Amino acid sequence: MPGDRGMDAGRRTGRARLVPSRQALPTWDRAPFGCPEERVKLVVGLGNPGAQYARTRHNIGWQVVDRLADRAGWAGRGRQRDASSVVMGRYNGLDLTLVKPLTYMNDSGLAVRKVLARANAPLTDLLVVADDFALPFGKLRFREGGSHGGHNGLRSIVDELGTEKFSRLRIGIGVPDRNAVDHVLSTFAPDEIARLDELIGAAADAVETWAREGTNKAANRFNMFELRPADTTLLAAPGEVGGPAGADGIRRTRTGWRRIRPGSADD
């Protein structure tokens, strides 16, 4: 079932691999010669493919990558390869490759391994952006390594790469008050939607800082980030005038009903 694939119990079924073995891949832990800023930085945003998942908490990694692509003027230019949607170029003095795996969440490692192999990139040039329900909504947390923390996308990447030594940016999506699968595959609450654009923008800023200055400096700057509190006086319930879009993606405005395009500023 799609929900199980988005956040399953961690079980992996055996199947034939159509990608190179780990032995055939480059030594990712060994950085090439040259200055770090001269190398291409790989930013992987985790999520699930399909319109039904576009606005869910589990796809916030995709939304951050989309924001970076919008800033660079690359929106709509992604190519499908290596089980991912990939766009690359030079933006604001940075050489970036932005990646959205097109596998389901718990197979993200397959796509990441292929992208790294094609780029012949060291792990120091990889950043994975993922949701984290262990963090309050709006918190940002950089780490240079560590366990997957129960996140099945990170679990898959660790399994496929055979190491935990890669940087990740975790974005707080709020502690679940229900089943974890239901929580990560749910849409954001109205008070969260009112601040989601700001959060995605801050996360995109954090990624740019990582690409320029590395994980430690990015962590020093953004691990203390505080999202503004919600202004509950400005909120309306779903279906009411001025409220967020409902599950059908339709928002009610003073001039009528409007369908919200996934990933838009009104989303």
C-alpha cells in the first residue's frame, strides 16, 4: 500500500538489483583534490512520487529542493535519470545538482547510490533533506552523520551506501498525536500552512549555507532557528473563506473557489 511504502516498519524484501554493486562504485569517503567550493554539491530532497503525496509532511524535502530550483530559475527543467528527477547548474556562485528520488520513500537509497555513482562524488558533497517527526514543527537540524532515527528514507540510504557518514538536514514536521504513518502522510494543519512558506525558505537558505560553508557552520547558524509563532487570529478553517485548501486541493476565497497547484506559494 502507498502508506506502507511511505513509512513502513523497516522490512525490505529481497529482489534482483538492476544497479551496480557497491564494489563497482567509487570510494565516496575520499574527497578529490581541489577546493571544496569548486566541486558540485549534491542536494537530495526525500519524498514520495504522486500528486496524492505532494502536500504531505513526508514530502517537505521535495518542497525545499523545488524552492532552490525556483530561486535558480530551473523550475520545470528537471530530467528523469537514475530513478530521480535531476536538475543541475551554477547558481549564485554554487555548482549544484538538485535531486528528487522518484522511488517511494523506503527505496530512496537506490536513487541516491545511482546519482553518487554518476557524479563520482565523495560523501562530503552530499546533503540529504528529510522530514523529522521527532522535532517540533519548524525546527531545523543539521547533522554530519548518525543513525537513520527511524526514518525509512534515511534507513534505505544508509543500507545502500553501507555508511552513515553523510550530512543531512532534518526539518521538524511536528510530533505525531496518531499513528506515525498517518502523521507523515497527512497534510499540514492550518496554523502550520500559514508558516510553511517561511519554513521552506529558511531550509533553502540553510542548504545554500551548507553548500558554501559546510555542515558545521550551517549547523551553528540554523540549528537554533526559531519559526515565528502562528497568528491564530489570521486563520480560517478549511472550506471557509481565507482558509487553507482542503484534501481535494480546493481553497475558498472571497471571489470563489480556487484549485491550488501543488508546490505553489498558496499551497
